[in-house]
Amino acid sequence: MSGGQTAKLLLAFLGLYPVVTSAAWIAGGLLFRLFDERPEPQEPQGGWPGVSVLIPAHNEQSVIGACVRAARQIDYPVFEVLVLDDGSSDATAAAATAAAEGDPRVRVVADPVNIGKADRLNRGLRMARHGLVVITDADTHVDALALKLLVSRLLRSERVAAVAGAPHVTNRRTLLCAMQIIEASAIIGLIRRTQAVAGRVGVVAGVLGLFRRDAVVEAGGYRAEMATEDIELTYRLLLAGWHTTFEPDALVGMQVPSNLRALWAQRRRWARGQGEVLHVHLRHLVRWRQRHLWPLALEGLGSLFWIVLLAIWYLIMVLLFVVAGVDVPDVSAFTLLFSWGIAVAVVATIQVTIALSLDRRYDGRAPLALLIAPVYPVAYWMLSAAAALWAEVPALIRGPASHRVVWDIPREDLAEQAPAES
């Protein structure tokens, strides 16, 4: 293949990738919505099994009380709540104990040593009294019906090891927060619906997920050296032959970063974690016996390759037209570029509109996020692309660190930000 043909193929990939992936997510999301969403939980034969809810926490004094109070309101017959205080230097344990108000279903387990979220969760798994375990973050509030919906979804098949819940943004006072409403629906929600059609959701996130404890323990539990321990555990469950799925009606309110510093720190960690996971597991994913996971691997690698290729293309354009002073292309080239931009904008608008429509029954005000949709791809995608180039590419090359990851991401004080009504 000549250099010119290679360049044309790369440009075709650069132009078509966002359109094709968006169309795939839309189609998959609609298929899941039409054939697999059941808004009412179905009680399993033999009744509801017991569930242990694990809430790892480190310096969460400002938010842990609301999280515990929400957990106590869960509509489920038999469950326990374990607040796992991982060496907090503030009054996290005291705030959790006060919010429990002597409820025997709640145990606050305080440890003065910060060993990291992964190891803390592994200890919590050993302490849990039940075979089904829910993991949720300390700055969330779980919907009352979430556990029934998660358990109902998991028990549809003995092959399912984990079910991802549906996060929804509750702090919405800034433009950044509003853009994350779009992300939760148009990106996370549609992707998980699409992946759930095949029973292979790539991320059962720590914000809310239900697991079979035995499957997690057999897979080796959480790995302390991984930046995103939840993504890595999901991949190991899938590689072990388990299925993972998604329950869009199992709602959990979450507070998202409201300033650029916190958002950048979060996206860098996510990007680093994705790169580490691909570094560790790519050689297993490409094997023939794991061919059912190839779409998941291609999605991760394809997105990263597209970002890198786009950055190289922009760099070449700058070097040619600004530094080297090459003549600007004729009008037809700009017409083609403008037409591509319009096509991407149209597809993206359709994707966002469908995604927010699917979530409207959970959140009547979600469609208001369409007002800032034009800003989303310009500002927000650039931030995510920068994080991928900054953190994911190096992590893909060198892999995870040799030491355990501790709680080193700064937490915003979001306690005064009132949750939005659903």
C-alpha cells in the first residue's frame, strides 16, 4: 500500500470514526430500551436474597451523612450497610455514626491507616455477611428502589457477575456540571446500554454496582496498584467468562466536579486507569478464545487512536500553514472540512437528544441540558482528549505503578450544593 493510500485511509478513519461510533451507540441504546428495560423490579423465586452495601470513605465528612441516610431509606427486605472509613483525618466516622442513628443495619468500620480504596474494599468484601455486594461512593445517594432493580437484573442469569447502576448528576449550578449531565446520558448511558445488549459492560463503576461476592473473590478482588480499580476488576470478570450488564432504572445521585482543577484531576485518573487496564489485559483480550471481547478492546483502542491521530493532524496543519508558510488549500478543501463538521454536529445532536429523551422518565429536567449542547463537543471533548494524551498514552506504554494507589485526588466541598430534584 502506497503512502498516499495510507493517508487516505487514515483520513477516512478520522472522519468516519465519530459518526460510526455515535450511530452504533444510538442503535444499541434504542435496542436495549425497546427489548430489555423493565422499570419494575421482578421478585426472584424464593424471595429477595440478602445484600451488603459497602461505602468506602476517606475524608468524606461533608457528604457521608447524606449517603448513609439515603442508604437507610432503601426499599429492600434484608440488607446491611458497611461504612469503610479508610484512615480519614477528619470526622468521617463520627458523621457516619451520627447519620446511622443507631440503626442496627449500619456498621461504621473505622481504621486509622489509609491503605487505599482497593484494599479497603477487599477487606469489606471479607466482612460482608451476604453473597451479593453493592459498592457505592461516599458522595452519592442511592435511590430507594435501586437494590431491588439491581438484584432483579443480576438474577436473570447465573452467568451475570455484576450489574452497573445509573449515575445522575445532582449538583448542577455550573456550566461544567451541566455538561456532565450530557455526558452521563449521551456517553455513559448509551454506551452501557449498547454493551449490555451483548452482556459485556466494560465498566461496572464504583459509583453504584452490584456484584456476586464469590465471583469477585475468585477473580482476585480489587487490585491496589490500579488507578481505576473498578474498570480493571470488570475486565477480569469478563476475561473469566462472566457477563456484566446495566440497569438504567437503578438510580444513584452523584456530585460531579464543578471546577476545572477537580475535573482535570478526575479525567487524568480515568484516562490513566484505562491505559493501565489495556496495558495489563490487551494480550489476553486479543486471543481467539476471547473474541467475544474484541469489540470492547477495539472501542478502547479505537478511541485512543482517533484522539492521537486527530492531534497529529492538527500538529501537521499548524506546522504546514503557520510555521512553514505553505499556501492555504483551495475552497473545496474547506468546503469538505465544513461539511464533515456539520455531519458530526448533526449526529452528535441526534445522539444527545435520544439519550436525554431515554432518561427523561428519571429526570424531567435533563432535556434542559440541550441548551448547552453546542458547547459540549468544543470544550468538553477537548478536555477528555487532552487527558487521554496526557495520561492514557503513557499508562498504556508503561502500565500501572508498582505501589498501591491511595486516596490522593482532592475532594471538593460540595456539601452546600443542594441536590437537584428528579
